[in-house]
Amino acid sequence: MTHVTLINRLEKGMLKPLVFVSLLANVSFAETSLQQAQLLYSRLAAVKLSQSSPVLLNISQLIEAKKWKEAADVAIGSEDFSNVSLFQFFAPLSSRIENPDIELNDFIAMGIANSFIDPVTNKDRPYTNLVDGDFSVTFNNAPLSEANNTVLTNAFNTRTVLTPANLKIVSPQRINIPSTAAAGLLTSRQFLKEHAIAGTNRRMVHYAFREFLCSDIKEWKDGDPAITDEFVSRDVSRAPGGGIAGAQQYQAECRTCHQLQDGMRNAFAKHDFSGTTSSAVYSATTIVPKINFNNLFPGGMVVTDDSWENKATRGANAARFGWRGPLSGNGAKAFGQMIGRSFRFSTCAVEKVFKQVCKRALIVDEQLIKESLARGFEGDGYSLRGLFKSVALVPECMGVKQ
């Protein structure tokens, strides 16, 4: 059985990962270094090169010399990596329906730009910037044209070549927003457009957890009967549908999500998105009016500022998220910092990269591999490019034998 056959069976679910690694030890790489180079490049850069490509030949020579890390560096240093692979990585995160074919937007562009090497430090920018950074991007040096939105030129909205030369990070994120209210992708125009338009900003918390902690609200709700409900807002009925049955439903279901979610949504109490002007809105002096709409239960919480508290800290949630910083604060940046400092933030990044590069999801038996990659990710300064490389080179992904 050849190496390629093993990989095909692994991807189709015909072979368990641990069995794959065991069999791999007794298999010689029958395919040529050129074939191995093609596999490595296509997995990292998401593009298949022609057999005569100088880039492919270079990677092939590095593999023959057992320089797998250097070979991977060629792939992640390519324009294909930023334009195709990173686009594929960030696109679903930018859409409420997680559409991989969405047009280029500021969320995707910010994610890609943050993955470039910082010309000042000559190091990769940390992935944590994406949830707490005060930055946006310009394309071909397009200036800020209005108070709260970066210009999105026609060229910017097409899948054009994105490089450090034409896609640059700028700060502040928006002219009228203080640094304490900027939280990277969480306060990007696209994220606000998807999750802050209408509603009362609960989706901002829901999708921050979903996209950056790989945790849907159904997984982290707290069903303990002893949980309190002081953070549940007044727009939530304490007896949906009325009567005893409605009151029981609130106690058994509604409260388990809302106590946690409502306690944190205040981080975005000054953020909104205007469908009329199609622009992000920030209220510097007061909360946005919609936050306290629908007074169904007058005794419920009334939001007066952007102070928030994380109640997803008990029981299974303590182990699930691995919180490592303040669990309360004011504004979106502090909320984003809480997200970025958690261990779940790192393991979530590993899960997403592994699925993209290895074409399968990590399984329960690979928990130690996931945690090891996550610790390496943190030790490498949260370099997303470095994580792509590390994932590609673990034997459980493509069977690389360094």
C-alpha cells in the first residue's frame, strides 16, 4: 500500500488517523518528490501548480534534501497562500451563513493583511490582533473617505491579488471610534453588518464564540437549576406563551442561554449598523437605543453602559474555554482580549487550520495533538502562517516523515 493510497483512505474516512500513522511507519514514499511537493503546495496554498513550475521544482528539491520546513515556507510565502488559502480560511467566518463563496470584504481583507509579516518588527502579526486590534486596511492606499468606513473600491471588492504592497494595515480602525471600543474583526464593518443590524446585539457574542472559540451557544449554555438570571434583559419574556408551562420553559431553556449571552452583549452596547447608510455606527456618549427595545418584562436588566461580565465560567465551561484573563470589563476591546487569551481560542484556530489543510476534522483521540499544536501556536507568537506550516507537517495530516 502506497503513501498516496493511505492518505486517500484517511480522507474518505476508511482509515482511522491512529491506524494511518501506524501503517505509515511501514510504508516507503513511492511517489516522487515532485508529487510530494504538489501535495504540500496544494494543501497549504490551495492551488495546484503545473509540473514544470519553478516553484514546484524548488519545493521538490527541498523535500529531496529532507528540508520539509523550508519547503512549507515556500508555499506559505506565495501569493496563492494569501489570495486563495487565507481567503478560504476567513471567508466563512465573515458571513452569518458561513458562506465560503462570499465576496471580498473588510473582514477577509483584515484577516489576510494581519497574516503578513509586520515590516516594523519583521515578525508575523499575532492572530490575537483579530479580536482586539485597533486597525483596518487600505487597498492601493485608498484614503479614509468618511467618518466611519474605509473606502471599499471596486478593485477591493473583487478577488484581486492581495499582497503587502497593496493591502496595508492602518490605525485607528475608524476615525470616530476610541481604541477601547475597537476589537479587530469583531468591530469590522462586515461583522457588524452581519450581526449588529437589527436585533439587540446578542448575535455579536454568539458569533464571536462560534467563529473564534468554535463553540455554538447550544454547547455552552448553562442548564444548572441554580444559575441566576440577573443579566437576562427585559426583552425576554419570563413566561413565553403564558402560563405555568411558559414559566417552566423560561427556567429550563431561555434562562440557560440568556444569562450568559446577555451578560456579555453589553460589550457592544455602543455599536450598531445602519441599513440606511450601509455603515458601521458607534455611539460615543451613550448606548444605542435598540439595546433596550421591547419591554416584555420590566424587571429585566436595563443596559446603561458597555460594562459586561462573563458567566460562562462554571463546570464544563471552565474546562471548555480555559479562560486566562479578566472575565469582566468595559467595551469590545476588553471582550476581545478575553476571547484571545483563552486556550480555546488557540485550539479553535488549530481545528480550523487542520480541517482546511488536512481535509478532515480532528477526532477525539487526537486531543493531545490538538493541544500540542495549540501550545506551539502560542509559543510562536500566535503566527497563523506558522500554524498552517506546523499542521501540514504533523504525520497525522499528510503523512510527512521528516
